[in-house]
Amino acid sequence: MKRLIVALILTALIIGPASVLFAGGAAEETGWPSRDVRYVVPYAPGGLSDVTARMVERAVREENLLDRAFVITNIAGASAGNAMEEVVAAPPDGYLLLHHHTSFISHVALGVRDWGYEEFTPIAMLFEVPQAAFTVPGKYESLEEWIQYVRDNPGRTTFAGSSLGGGTHLMGEMLLEAAGIRDDLRYVAHGGGGPMTTAILAGEDLMGLTQLPTVLSDHLSGDFEILAVSSAERVSSLPDVPTFGELGYEIPLQTSHRMGVWGPPGMSDELVEQIAAFFERVVQSRTFQELAAQNGLFIRFESGEGLRRAFEQDEQIIMSLVEEFGLN
């Protein structure tokens, strides 16, 4: 009996630690993240998606919010379609995530593609973004001056945007319609925020519309001049810049970009909740909040379910606007 007891004790001492090590290894292997996370930007460097994704990465890095690398990956082309196709076909393990916004909806509404956010797993909403009408310093004293120039010179100028069929395109169409000049000029999509701002600097386009974070720092440094913003109220960092509404241009949507985190289809609820909790820590971090204030973002964290509901509501509004404006 004593020999049996001793044998059982020895067996427990040998197998017990081994089983603990095995269990720990299994937990480490299945827990998120157990390897580097790729955060996909569906546009070229320099635009809203790229700028804000790098704000997320900076907060993750400076606040030590992840013990694995958080890698920004730009997959441009096809009005975000190339990145969408790569993420939607990825394994549902949370290691390839998409940083994308309301253009999911406007692309479908304007006929760029026939599928969108419903193909992905919604993980979290991060923030909302106003639009900014901008030009080079000294070109126009006000947005009204440029609008009057277009009226006086129909067909002689263009209006620059980042991509065709996106939220910026839709907001641009709404502004031009409200100003009564949509038939007097041509909208030019440059394929990303970087190429668009380059075109403005080169004088290829006299006025552009883009998401505020794309040009805010350049406005503050004097390289660009923001003449108006789409938000319902003035942006705190731009107290002297009026809103479209203040100028008499009533726009149905004050923000055309709600930025969300999306994953491949088929992700488990447990994994989605874990990743959403991580992104909530990101947007609540001091680093991100400071960057958001500097760049004119309005932080609005929502769960994946909240993100889905918001997109369903926006979809109804955007589809009706596109039909009203005859853009479809």
C-alpha cells in the first residue's frame, strides 16, 4: 500500500507540472493574439484611413496595449475593393482586420460594387469624421468665393476627391447640389488622399473635399487652407472655420465616415468581444484621445452590434440621397 501511495505521489509530481505546461501552451496558442496582427488600410498612404490607422498603431505602441506587433498594411486599388477581397477571404482568426468606413455603403449605392459591409464580421466602431473643403492658401477668401467662381465659369474647373463612390464623393455631391453647381464642374477622383492633396498643390484642381484629418495638420502649418467643414458644430481646433450649415448649405449628413473595425466572416462571438475590448482600450487611451483632438475626430466607440446598427441606419439615408440626386 505504501508503495502504491508513493507511486501515485511520484506520478502526480511528474505528470502534474507537465499537464500544467501543456495547458498553458494550449491557452497561449489559442488566445488572441498569439502572433502579429495585420491591420489593413484599403487605400494608399496619406489619406484618412491611413492617417487614422497609424494613430491607432501609435496608441497601441506607446501605451503598450498589445504584446505582439500591430502592423499597418496598405492594400490600395479598386476603390478599397482589393483590400476588401483579401480580408473577406482570410481565416476568421482575428489576425487580418480591416480599417474601413461608411464608403462600404456609398460604394454600393453609387454602383462601384454590389457587396459591402454585410460580408464582414463587425467588430467595433471607433470614431466619426467630418469633411473639410480646402484649397491652397490665398487662392480664395471663402468657400462662397470659389462657388461663385464656378457659377461664373461653368465647365472650366474641377472638384477633387480621394476616390469614386466613397463617402467623400457622396458628401461632395451633396455640397455641390446644395450650392447649385453640381452641373457646372467635374468631380475628379484621384485614388487616395495623398494623390488628391498632391493634385491640389500642383494646381490641377482648385478645390478639394476630404476627411478633416487628411489636411488638418497641413492647414495648421500653412500648406493648405480649410474653408469650411461638414460637422454640425465648429471643430474645436478650428474655431474660425465655419460649417457648411452656417454658410447656408444644408447637408443631410454631417459625417459621411464612421470608422469601424471589420473582420472576415465566421469569427466567433468570443473572439469578436476580445478584439473589441482591445480597440476600446485603444480609443480610450490618452495617446489616442490627444491625437483625435488634434485631428478633428469625434470618438464614438460602439460594439460590433452597434456598428452594424449604425451602418444599417446610414444605409437607408445614403440610398435615399443617391436616388434623390440621381447618382445611381
